[in-house]
Amino acid sequence: MTKKMIVIPLILALLVTGCIVTGNILVVIELEDKTLTTSDSFDKWLVSKDEHQEWKDHADDINHIVDVGFAVTLDNGTSNVDATGEFYISKIGTLIAKDLHPDSSNAYIILSGLVVKAGEVRKITWQESYDFLSNFKTLKQYGMDGEFWLYVKGVGTPLNLQVKKPAVIITLNAKP
């Protein structure tokens, strides 16, 4: 009898606080490889819940975005100079290279400081992406909106930076 008196209020407390009626969903959005060939090179991907079934299935149940991270391999193996890359987000899919800068009102820098030495390959893991991440609040809001453009811009001359296996990793908190 005593155990029931402890367990029942505990279960009710968990239900009221949402610990049992919500859960986290990990969404991994794998994007296509890109190659940046000049210092003004940039490319983009549309990141949309409509193109990812699990995200789309839970769109109406999402309470909030818990976390957003990235994973990517940057290959500068055929170049004899160091290269850097920057990633931006925007609601606009028609931006040009000159629109992609830290003071832009149309795009927000989200990953910067990525340096790849000449002749090397650098793998950025989900965990490591946080070392380069900025504008996290905007990124989470765009994730809640369910669609945004992800831009990548290369810096370095001559440049032959291959962006391989890019992925956006979003943790959603939603009703099961």
C-alpha cells in the first residue's frame, strides 16, 4: 500500500510536467556534396521538413527545437593553399556571393572559422560543429519554421574545396 502511495503521485507528476508525454526526435538531413572552385564560390541547399519524412510526420507535434548541429567533411586535398569555409542560413534562396557576409541582413552566418590546411581533409563532427556555431537562436527559429536555405561560401585562392557528406542534425522535442 505504501509503494502505491509513492508511485501514483510520482507518475502523475511526470505526466503533468511532460516527462512522459513528450520525447526528442533526432532528424539527420543528409545533403548533396558540393565543390567550391574560386574565392567567390558559393552553393546552397534547401533544408525543408517536406523533404524529410520523420520531420514532416511530426511537424504538428513539435514543441521546440532542442538542438541543431552540423557534420561535414571539407576536402582541400588538391590545393596548395589553405582554405576556409563559412556557412549561412537564409529564408531567401536567390542570394548571390556578395550577400554572404557577417553583416548581411538577408543571411546569418552560422558556422565560421573552418580552416582546412593545403593538401588536407578536415572532418567536422556534430560535436565539433559547436566550436564554430553562431546565431543559434536564429538557427533554431528557422528550424521551427520548417524550411531554410543553407549556403556555403569558400575563401581562398586558388580554391578547390570539396564539401562532402554535409548533414544538418536537428533534435526536436515533440509529442509522441
